[in-house]
Amino acid sequence: MKNHYFLAFLSAVILWLAWPPIPYSSPSLFVGFVPLLFAIEQVIRGDYSGKGKKIFWLAFFTGFVWNTASIYWVYHAMNAYLPSYVSLLISLIPFGLAPLLMGLVFRLYYQFRKKMAIGYSFIGLVSFWLGYEFLHQWWDLAFPWMTLGNGFANFHQLIQWYSFTGVFGGTIWIWVVNLLVFLLVWQSREKIAVFSSKKLSFAIAATLVIPAMVSVIQYSSYEEHTNPSEVVVVQPNIDPYGKFGFIPASEQLTTLLELSAGVAKPNTEFFIWPETALSSDRGGIDEEQFRAYPAYERVTDFLDDYKNGNVLSGIESYQIYNYAKTVTARDYGNGVFLDPFNAAVLIDQSSKLQFYHKSKLVPGVEQLPFGNALSFMKPLFAHFGGSTGGYGSQPEPSVFYSQSGIGAAPVICYESIWGDYVAEYIRKGAQFIAIVTNDGWWGNTSGKDQHLLYAKLRAIENRRWVARSANTGISGFINQRGDIVQQTSWWTPAALSQEINLNEELTFYTKYGDLVLFLALAGGLFSGYLLFRRN
């Protein structure tokens, strides 16, 4: 078994080295699972007891090493403001949960292998894997950061066809090549010929080359329609650990206004400010009373110099109810309930305000997973950070519209790793994507770089410019092909101005979402039907 765990470890290392932000290594994903498949095949064909359990733990081991090496920054972020044991507990959600699901995927694959031909078993394996990635997008412990298709974020020239399939098309691509390579090498090593080596070699070459060539042609021939809008993104570089309660809100606003004015042009239409850029010294802003806050007046005074100017900003806000209107509303006594939000706001020169409440909340940090079942833990989470007890949210995205009619998608931080969720903004009329985030919690780790690179995937899927404003992290602009046109340095106060092209056309992916995922899952259900039919 030591040799099997060495192969499992080798897979983990290859997958880690292939993962963003390590440059030029993404093609290694095409062989990353081959050593693990070898180890599992040896167990299947060997004289062992408890084969299913052994396969489960081999896959878990690969997943745990790969995940932990790639997203080590999760613990770093938590440990900076929570006790170590709480940080470790929360970190185990992404470190350990995904590997457990991966282990289950391969355990089910083993069940297929016992009953069905290897080809049908491979269909089951890929379908079960996609099922795991789908689950990790939509349940209360969602963390789709490590979806396989994200691994090509460094090599966007090869995945322009994500405008048809989204990232799940990349997941399927990776798995098909891995399985074909495994079959070719296994047959050669074992000197068997179930499948023609020439046909396998041709299939590998075709599976690699055809999607890549299609993508390169798309990349080189794609032209944006000219529909310009001048946009500014601001990176105030305020230490997130000193932001709340130590730096006066008025001082933070002064920094935002000065940086914005430094690069603005008379025709600037949008100023994008980062996550929670607007707040008060008491912590939050009452949305109903926002116009009475000095910050609102200062922003509207600033916009007097810019015809059609708008500020799209992150805001720490709340609403007050006279009854428990939502499950996240907190009882302040005397019939007063307060619902806090990690939100975005659009401010223009009219009296109209548009708010969006972040929907995709970080498990364990912004929401209590399975809140009804685990409601007894709310006092514990509230003790460690307050907001951990649960932010309010809205069920679906909403688009901000300027007075001139431009639609902007206010995507807040973590939400930018959901392809179909961001596409919903576009289906509702967004002509560009505005990501407001605060990546400074993670420090100078690969987390901030991965987050930036994943934004390229949203640009390709929807053929929309991305204007990205990070408090501390990396701010910048990404065009409709996924090229990073401008970006700031880490831990540097800066503002960037860019003329972007607005787009109203909808890609196939924008229209139909993760269709390729559901077709693949249907294939898995059919394989499962065949399996149980044989039993």
C-alpha cells in the first residue's frame, strides 16, 4: 500500500503544481489524475480485502494534499482574527470536506467497476465527479474554488469556448484526457491490448488539439463591438484588520475620493469602490436613512463634477424591522430587529439609491451552514466575530442601472467564482461586471492571485469586461477575451482609469448556463440505472 500512497501523493503534487497562480503549468492537469488511477487500478486488480475502503482513502489523501497546498491561505485568513482552534475548525470545511466527497466519488467508481465494463465505469466516474462539483456549488457548505475547470485561469487562450460550456466544460476536458492517457499507459505497462494503442493515441491528440485550436482561433478572431464607457476602479489599501473601528469612516472616504479624483476624466461614468468601502464609525449604515449620513452628501458633491457619474461601492449596511422578518435578523429588544448586510450600493446625482445584498455568503464566516439545524451554535459564532452569526442576503442577483441606462453587475467578492450566478446578472441586462472585494484578509498569499485569475473566466463566459476593485489585493480591468488589461500592485493605494466596451449580446453560456453539466449528470444517472438494473 505504500506504493499506492506514493502514487496518490504524486497526483496531488502534479495537480497542485498545475493550479493557479503557478504560471505555464496548467497543461499538467491533463495527467494529474493518472498516478491516482494507477494506484486505484492496482487495488482493484490486487488481492486485497476492503478494496472500497482503500480506494476511498487513496482518493481522500490525494484531495487533501492537493486542496490544502492550493488553498492554505484559508487558515491564514481565519487565524488573523479568530482563535487558532476556531480557525482550524472553519478551515477544515474547504481542506477536508472536498476530499471526503472526492473519496466518495472514487468509491462509487469502484462499485461501477465491479458490475460494468471499464468504459461505462469511466462515464460514471466523470459524472460522479461533476455531481460533487455541482453539490459544492449549491449546498450550504459551498466552496467551488477548486472546480477543475478553474485550473485553466492562467491559460485563458486555451478555453475561449467557456463562452459555450462554462468551467464544467473544462472539468470534462481534463477528465477525458486523463482517462485516455491512463488507458494508453496502463495497457503499455501491462502488455495488454483491450483498446488499440494507435486509436488511443489518436484520441488523446484529437481531444487535446481540437478544443485548443478552436479556442486559439476564437481568441485571435474575437473583436469587441465599440460601445465605450469610462470607468475608474479604486484600491484604497486600507488594512482590513484596522479598517473597522480604528480608522475613522470619514478618513476612509477621504482616501477613496482623493484616489478617484486623481485619475477621473470629465466623462467618467462609473467609480468602482471595494467591498465595505462605505461604513460608519458605529459599524454599519442604515439603508433607509443613508441620505442623512454625511458620507452620502460627500459622495453626491463629488459627483457634481462628472456628468452621468455614478459611484458603485461596497457598503456595510443594515435594515431595521419591527418584527423578525428574516432568519438572520437579530433581536435588539423592544420589538426592534436588525438585519446586517455585506452589500453594494449605486449612488448617482438623483435621490435614488439602489442596493444589492450579497447572496453567496462564505460558510462559517458570513453564514452559519444549515442554520436551522445548527441554530444552537449561533451564540458561539456570534462570540467570534459577530457577523459570523449570519448576514442577511437576497435570493438572486440584481443589476444596477445608471441614469443613462447602463447596466452593471455588482458582484461581491466570493460571488465571482460562481459562473452561472454571474451569468444571471447578464441575463438581467448587465453590460459589464463590477467585482468589489477585499482580498487583504488573506495577506500576500496565492489566494488574492487566484481570485483575480478566476475573474477572467467570468469575462470569457459572458463576453463582458470586468472592472475589479479590491480594498487590499489586486484591482484592475479584464477585457472580453479574458486579458488582464491593467492591474495594480499588491498592498499599494492606487486608482486606474480605463475605457471599456459595454456589451449587450448574450453568449450561449449566458443564455443556457451550465447545460453541459446537466447533460453529463444525466449520463451519470443513466449509468447508475444500468448498474442497479444489473443488481
